[in-house]
Amino acid sequence: MHQLYTHHKWLPPGPRLEDISALPVVNQPPPRVGALLDQIGRQLRGHSEPVLEALGMRPRHLLTLTVLRDLDGSSQTDLADTLRIDRTNLVGLLNELEAEGWIERRRSPEDRRRHVVELTKDGREALSRAEFALAAVEDHVLGALDDTERRSLHALLARAVGVTGC
């Protein structure tokens, strides 16, 4: 199948433009959620970025700290692959996190050529503060939904992206 988004290897092949333009105008599909998800995403980002900034953090810091916590540390190579960023860009990111005292890099005892990256106690605390603050942002943005609706939304979105247990 033709890959529409060749520069984004992580996106699955999409429908071909010629296939889309051939669709009939009648019998339209059910309402699409893409625009609504984009709007919610924009609201979350718009409210989250200033909160993270007040904590001395950027979204890429949050993502990296979260991955390191969830993986209980990682090699730099594996971390770059997980984050889907170039290894040279990862070094700059890790330099920022290390300067804050949020991570520690050390040589792997099994393979001295590899570097292992782990959260520090300060990194765990910074991540915890950020997650707590971002929970308040999410409460604000999704305030029109009750607890049951939010659990349902979470379950549906997790299933749509193929994530279990989050």
C-alpha cells in the first residue's frame, strides 16, 4: 500500500488521495472525531506548557522523565529509539535534564561502551510535581465530563492507540 506520510515512519500507511476523492457524497461516514481530538489537544497543550514552564520543565523533558520512570532506566540508544529522536539530539536533551539534577548517566557495567540513563530522586520528585499539576490542567479541560465519562474516554483512546494498562 502507498505510504502517504513517508517522513513519519511511525504513522501507518493512510488512504490514497485518489481513493478518497472517489468516495460518493451520499452515505457519509459517522461524525469524525479528528477535529475534536485536535481541539482538546490544543487546549491541553495551551494550558500545560505554562504549567510545565513554571516548574522549569518543557514537554520533551516531561516525556523523557516519564519514559525513564516507566522503563526503570534505559540505555541512551534504546531511549533515543523509544522517543524516536536522533541520538545526537538526545545528548542535548539529556544534558539539560542532567543539569537540573533529574537524571544520571553512567557507563553500563555489562558493556562499558553503553551509557545507562536513570532518574534521580530529584527527577522522580520533579516528575511527580509535573504530573500532579497536569492532572489539574486535565481536570480543567475535561471538566464537562463526569468521572464515568472520563474513564470511558480514557479506555476508548487507549484502545484506539493500542495501549493497555495505562
